Amino acid sequence: METDASSVDTIKTTPDSNSTQSDFIQKELNFDIDPNDPLTKASLNDHPVNEWMDIVGNGQLKKKVLKAGKQNSRPNRSDLCSVKFIGKLEDGTIIENEEEITIQLGDMEVIQGLDLGITLMDLEEEAELEICPRFAYGALGRNLPLPEIPPNSKLTYNVILKDIKMEPDIDELPYTEKRRIGNKKRERGNWWFARDECTLAIHCYRKALEYLTPFREGDVLDDKKPEKMLEHVSDNELQEILEDALKVHNNLAAAQLKCEAYDAALTSVENVLRCQPQNVKALFRKGTILHYKGENTKACTVLTQALKIEPENKAIQQKLLILKKKSAKDARHEKNLYRKMLGTVPDKRNNDVKNTPDYKKAPTKLTWSLLGGTIVAVVGIIAYRLIS
């Protein structure tokens, strides 16, 4: 029986049950995946025991399997992974030792090198990770009271992936648990923000809001009525979780401001001010954002409002003083521009010439020259008449 060309093409591009992930990834439909990317290669291929895998392709993050785990059991992003690990400096000093800790993969609850390395482990696998400073504690290191990590330290971790669970449905969690997880992610965001890792801080804050928002926009569309969702929540509990969410929005605005994402930061701070119009921290950040956006008049108005609430706040006083000076300078500049447009501004170059010493002396010299010439002419006429 003959088969038309179109059906043959379909058969060729459909992966059979024996095809591997690396075979499938090269099909035309997967145009958005780069099979040559080091991380993609690492995630698709299994590596023999005791052979180093260069995860990001530049030698800064490497993984070696010490004991193989269950094949094809790697965790997915957002999975809850229970791990045991020991971290050491190059001289063997132990800086971290966790018998069992649960992390949510991809949420930066541990350093980046650990997060990426665990992504490439099978269940029950034991692996060694070599992590350069960029994916560890960087140029800042880590201070006491935790075991100190010097700046620019290369770390080695022995890791065992003990268990993998899917992320729970947030809507099914009790409010106490939502609040606990949300605040844990907020605190992690604060940790990244303090280390000047604003992008990672923003990611943590956004994840925190997923847990600290009583109900989301899609809930109504999904036939989840807000009043039914909140029927087991007391007014005090609702107030607590709302205040936690506002703290996150405020912190998120600070991180976005530091990343110069001014419009996003303004949206975050407005979320706070809708519920707490007299939140001084939010007003100060809004004034700062407006200043950076070039809206100095609006910024002065907002900061003046904040200063009325906290008259002794030095930061607001200083920012307001700077803005008022800048506004006065801008006003003078605009005034001069209008004068020039109307032709009423005296020419500074003429004024400058008139005010120079040489210019002031010029009329005197001219006067004496004319007087001298006149005298010579008169003397000449008298002499002529006498001779005649």
C-alpha cells in the first residue's frame, strides 16, 4: 500500500517510544531550545560515576556523581527536594552541614551553585559539587556568627538527594502554613537584597507574594469565590497576612528601584499606599522613584507629605532639600529659555565686552586721538596764514 508524502513526514517527526530526550530536542518543533547550551547538554545526558560534568561550560560549576541514583528521576523546577549536604572550603574547613533540609528548587533558597547542581541529580544520588565564588558567596563572603566564608572562596559540597515532592497547591494550604512559607521567602529575598543581588531578591519577593496573597486574580475566573475561600480565616489572621504582603511589596519596590525598573517599582509602592496611605517608607520610596523619573514637582509633594508624618526623619529632610534646590535651578533655567524665545534676554557677549577694562579705556583713547588731530589741524592753519 502506498503512503503519501505528508504521512511519511509526520511519522519521521514524531518520536517513538524508544527515542531519547536528546533525539527529541533536535526536532523542528523544539526550535526554542539550544541543544549546544552547556546546561541543556548537562540536563539531557547521564554522566558516568566519578566523571566531572562542566554544568555551565566555563569551569565555574562542576558536578561529579559519587553514587548513582534512580535513573530518569531528576526533580523539576518548584519541586520540594529533601537533601543532605556538607560544604567545605578548599582547606577542608566545614562551613555548612545539613543532615536534612527541604528546599524549593529554583527559588534560590540556597546558593545558586547548589540549586543548579541539585537540578541535575537523580533521586538517591550522591554527588560532589565544585562551586566557584560567582555561584557561591561571591566577593562578599559570609560573616560570623555563622561559620565565616572568606571573600572569593571556592567551595566543595557533598550532596545526597533524599526525597522529591511536587509543589503543593497553594490554595489548599492552611493560612498559617501560607504565611510561614511566604515570610520564609521574603526573608530570603532580604538576604539576597543585602548582598546586592537585586534580581534574585525580586524573584524571592514575587514568590513570597504567591503565598501571602489571600486570593489571586484568576480565582474568580476559576469559580473560586473569595468569600468561600476566606470562610475559615479570622479577621486577625487576614490582617496579619495582608500586613506581611505589604512588607513584601515595599521590599519589592526597593529592589526594583535598585535595578532601575522605575515603573515596576512605582506599581509595587502604590500597592502599599492603597492600603496604607501614610506608610512613610512607601512614601519615601515613591518620592525617590518620581525623582529618578524626572518628576521632581510630584516627588516634592510626596516627600512633603511623608515629612508631615515624620518631621524628624533626616533621610526625608535631606532628599527634600536636594529636590527643592534642583527644582529652583530647573525653574531658573526654564525662565531663561522663555526669555530667549521672546527675545528679551540681553546679549551676554555685548555685556561682557562692555564690562572689560579694554572696552572702558577705548572711549578715552578715541577722545584724545580726536583732540590731538584737531590741535594739529589748527596749528597748521595758523602757520599757513603767518607764512602767507
